[in-house]
Amino acid sequence: MSISHHPRSTYRLQIRQSFPLNAAADVVQYLRDLGVDWVYLSPVLEAEAGSDHGYDVVDHSRVDPARGGEVGLATLADRAHLFGLGVLIDIVPNHMGVATPHTNSWWWDLLTHGRESKYASAFDVDWKAGDGRLRLPVLGSGGDDRFDDLRVEDGELRYFDNRYPIAPGTASPGDSAVDVHSRQNYELVYWKRADSELNYRRFFAVNTLAGIRVEEPWVFDESHAEIARWFRDGIADGLRIDHPDGLADPKGYLDRLRELTGGAHVLVEKILEGPEELPHDWAADGTTGYDALGEFDRVLTDPRGAERLGRLDAVLRSSDGDEHPAELYWHDMIHGSKREVADGILNSEVRRIARLLTDGTEPPRDETVDAIAELLTSFPVYRSYLPLGAEQLASAAAASREARPELGDEIDRVVAVLRDPAHPAAVRFQQTSGMVMAKGVEDSAFYRYSRLVSLNEVGAEPGEFSLTADAFHARQQRRLATFPHAMTTLSTHDTKRSSDVRARIAVLAEVADEWAATLSRLRELAPVGDGPFENLLWQSIVGAWPASRERLHAYAEKASREAGQSTTWTEPDEAFENRMHALVDACFDDDAVASELERIVDVVRQPGWSNSLSLAILQLTGPGAPDVYQGTDLWDYSLVDPDNRRPVDFALRRLYLSAIAEGALPEVDETGAAKLLVTQRALTLRRDRPELFSRYAPLPVFGEAADSAVAVDRGGAVVVATRFPVALAEAGGWRGTEVHLADGARVDVLTGRRFDGSSLRLAELLDTYPVALLVPAEPDSTPESD
């Protein structure tokens, strides 16, 4: 069957040992029946043993045997192509997994031969900073003045269970392990030294993911040889590029990739800030859709909740109960959290930039390090791509001078160098600014800011509370005009909360006073001592309920340590964490807490279902190519990874889909079958009738409840979705509210009902589901009796 050059939709599958490629091949027919156009695979190259995500690639030359190997990938691709589905594969060009050195031949060779290794230019190492040695931050609490259990064994250095090579000619009988270690091309150091003294580039702050230099032609060729084979052999039809912002030259990389793939469909995992757009000179079809995610959430978030929830957040942050404490706004918060990162876990990167400003023979001056850290903190987007984005550097410089006037001269000196696209310090600064943004905002501030946590999502701006329908429409029109083949998404392997969790939490904006009262009672019943975190945790529990005790304990621990205020990963506060875990246990063991929790969940459950269906239909029919993350075709109440990589029950989905194919119209209830219906109808229509999705024209809605509807003509397919369901119900429903469109007969593909005329009453159109998807009726279609 013919495969479309650009996917009309995708379905993401997490490939791992417990769900290998052969298992994925077995669900291809289900995906075809669901209406999916392309199957979308997580990374499949060989990764660290036991990796559930695949982003820690240790061997670029082969498909991971634990994930099904070359045969498994060929089987999956053959099955997909047989059913007319394309294959999109996630690849990781920025870094490799080095947690287990002997499994990564490149890294092992580097450790063995140092600067003489063939792979010395493959990894981004500052040899001067390590006095000619690569620093490996693996030693425990004793520090690097002690080598507990360091020994020579089987021709290798061993440190507990860790294995490291011995360079030829550096070990003799009778040498102590410490003496042998002193002669190696690497140095085992205390793990906390990574923050300021690491001398190799990583993925963010993950010491076990070492950056590689794909800007070197031979590194690109060797790391992409297997990927090239996928296209020669007709296995892959497109690629998703992980973290291009970590690359020295993203544009150059994408240009080479276009040559390698013959111009195949390529998407980049790029997070855009505010009005920022993807560089238009990149050989890419768009982003992976985090920017779209934030828009769908916000058009369904009631702006009337902003003031009350903001006041609650402010009170919780104030130790004395003052409702107007200073320095509590979002932008002030992220400046502080980004600076913490620049001075903390990523300080080694800041110092690397400072060294590149000189010849590297002398330690960088403190004021230079300070100026670079402030510039990174003030950078308004993830990164620039000089000469593109020079205005962002100027903006950061102005903000830095305003915040730190005493550093003005040093900031000007540094910026004068950073403006030069060819200077190594400028290249490194661009690779680093995104790390500071990601760690300081997504992995820190997102866990501190508790106004409405459904808005604290990857690629989104929590300071932007909601969107009007007009603003939402304008953004969709912009996407259609600029990147019509970009991916859109609602849930991914990286989202902090699934779309269904966020849809339920969004209801709190409609019941803000009730939420404030509920939170007060819950804090009295199960106190923890950190108001903002308690707000975040309780919102997340309400959004995901019912959830297992184990899942909530794991989430609470990760969220609290990422927030880094009452406890941290490196220095856990035992007393605080005991209280936090007691809160989780109280949800199951304390009748008063359980009753309060169930009561507020009852308030938001059905409006949350309405929001979920609206999110789904707006995304599945909107501009771009919608992705459905595995399992989210039914209700999915997942929290942050690894919770969102739990197994998916495809047998249950097949059962529901079979009933829908036979004409069942499921209720909007706890089964989630109604969401499966919406997903199947929208994806199938989009795949089989692409001409109905050729434009984006907002439709006028008139009446007392007009603000609770979003309506659009996509070029023949008409979409209507409900928003603010609580306010709608409290006001008495739709009453006489109507959507106006061109005259003619239409059929709602969700219910099969026919509607005639140019003015459709929403009370009738949306009396079965809170959403509708209309298409022109066939000429011989006759009205169906109700």
C-alpha cells in the first residue's frame, strides 16, 4: 500500500524488553483499525541493559537485541507497510550511554587510550581541565582521597561493581590499584565534583550520558550507518530527532540528515518559548508538538480561576500568611531556579565556557564565571543558532546588566565574544543555555509553582493561564501556515502529567474557592509543612485518582526532590519525606482524608471527562499531524516518568474497538470507551478524507453560553468542543446557543446523526457527547429519527 510522505497522524509505542518490536508488530492491525497513519517508535538502537526508554544508546551499529534486534525491526516495518502505515523512529544524535563502560566500545576505547584514542574527537572532552585525564565522577561518600574496594582484577580496574580498562603498559605485578589508577587516561573522582569540575559534555546533568560530536563528519557517518540502512532497505519512513539543541550545529546536522534519508519526514524535539518559531532554514518538518500541547490546555482553562488560585499560591508561599508577599511571580521564580542550576549542577559547563574565552591555561576569573552564569540565567529561550537569535543574546545581556549592574563591564566583554558564531565559547554557550532552561524550569520550577499544575507542562508557560478562543484559533492558523506537517501532542514520555490528568486538574480553575477550602482541610488532616508542594501534590493526586499507593509514593518522592526546596536528591530530608509519605498513606488508610479526597474527585471527575474529550478532538483534528501516545486512546491517568511507561492493555482496546465498529455508542464513563470512539472516528476521517482538513476557519457561536464552545471548519470537517463544563452546567446548559455555518446537511461521525441547516443548536448537537465532528452528508442520506 502507498505510504504518505508526511504522516497524517502517529501513534507512539515505547519499545523495551517487556514490549519488544515483535510485540509492537502484533498491535499494528489495531492501530490501522484505530485510524492511525504511521507507527512511531521510541529509540531502538542498542541501549544500556535494562533501559526502559532507550535514550542511553551504547552501540549505534545495531538494533538492540533486547528490543527485538534487526529481525524484530524488519518484522515491524513489514507489518506496518503491509497495512499501509509508515514508520517513524526516534533517534539520539547528541549523546551516548556510558554508565557501563565495557558495553560502549567508543567510551571504552577512549578510557583506554585517552587523547590517542580514535574516539577522542567523538566525545566532547576538555583535556586541559583534567590535566590530561578524563574525570569520572563515580566515587562514593569517602571522596576521591579514598578508593574503597578499588582493585586490579582480570586485567581491569574494578571499583565495587564498576569496570574500567587499563592502558597498555601501565600495570606491573606488585603495583597497587591506586598506583595503576594514577597512570590511566581517566581519573575516578568524588561524584559531587561533577557539578563544578567535570570535563566532558553530558546530556543536561546526567553524568552517565556523554555528549558526542556529530558535527565531525566521521562521527556522523559512523553513528548513522545503521540509520542509513533503514532508509536504503525501506524500513524507516521518517525520523524524530531527540534534543537537537545539544548539538553544536543543529542546522548542519539536519542538512546532512536530509542527504542521508533522501529528504524523508523529519521532526525535531524542540521546545519553543512564547512567540518563538522553529528556524525556517532547518531541514525539518516541524517540532514534536509541545508548543501545541500548551495551547490545547489553555483554551480549556477558565480564566476566572486565575486570580483566586494565584492568591492561594501566594498565601501558601508566605510563611506569615501575608497574601501579597514579594518576589513570588513566575518569572522571578524561574530566574532564581535557573541561577541555582548555573551555580550548581551545571557549573562545570559554565566554567568550560569561561575557559574557552581564554587560552585555557589559567583558571577562569570569578567575575567571568559569574557573568556567564547570569547570561545563561537571563536567556529568554532555550538557545540561539547564531547568527539566528542574536537578538536573544542581546536581550539576555540587557537583562543581566539590569540585574547585576556591578558586572556590566564583564558582561559586555563576554557578550562581545559570544556574538561571534565561529568562536568556540559562542558554540558552547548555545549548547548550554538549553540545559540551564530545562533543568531550571522544567525540572525545578515546574515542581515549585502550584497555582494550577496542569499548566506546568513541558514546552508550556505556566505564567500564561488561559487562552481566549480567538487567540487559540490564531495560533492554529499560524501552525497551518508555517509548519502544516509538524507533530502535535497531548501526552508523551516526557510530560509531567498525562492529558487526562491535566484535563481533570483544569476543572479546579472553575471551582477555585472549593479547591482552596478542600486543600485547607487536607493540609490539616495530613500536614507536611511545605504549602506550595502540598498544593502541587494534592492537585496531582486528585488528577490521577484512583492510583496505587506505590505509584503515588514514587511520584511524591520524585516531585519533592526535583522541587529541591524541602528535600533534594543529594541530601534528602528524612523528617520531611516521612511526613510526605504519611500524606500518601493517609489517602488509603485515613478515613477522613480518603473521604475528603473522594469528595473533590467526584466534583471534578465528569467535567474532567468533558475536558479530555475536548482536548482529544481539538488535537486530533487540528493543524499538524496529531500523535497519540501509547494507551491514551482510553483514559490514561499517568504521572511523570517512569509512571507514563507502564504496560498498555491492547486486548481491552481491541475489545472496545470491536464494539464501536459494530455500532456501539459508549457512555462517557470510567471505561474511557467514549475517548476511544472520538479517537477512532477523528483519526480515520483524517486518514481517509484528508481533503476535509485543508484549512482552518473559526466558526461563530452565538448565545448565552457561547463562551463555552470552540468551533472550527477545517475545510469540510466541522469540529465543536465544549469548554468550562462546570460554568456551563451552573448556568443551565447551552440554552439557545448556536453555531453558524454554511447551509447544508451534515452528519456527526461520532453519533451518526444528521443535522440540517446553517444554525445548529448546541443543546441538540452535543446532547450525547460534549464534542461533535461533522462532515457533509451524502446526497442520499436521509434524516434519522431520534
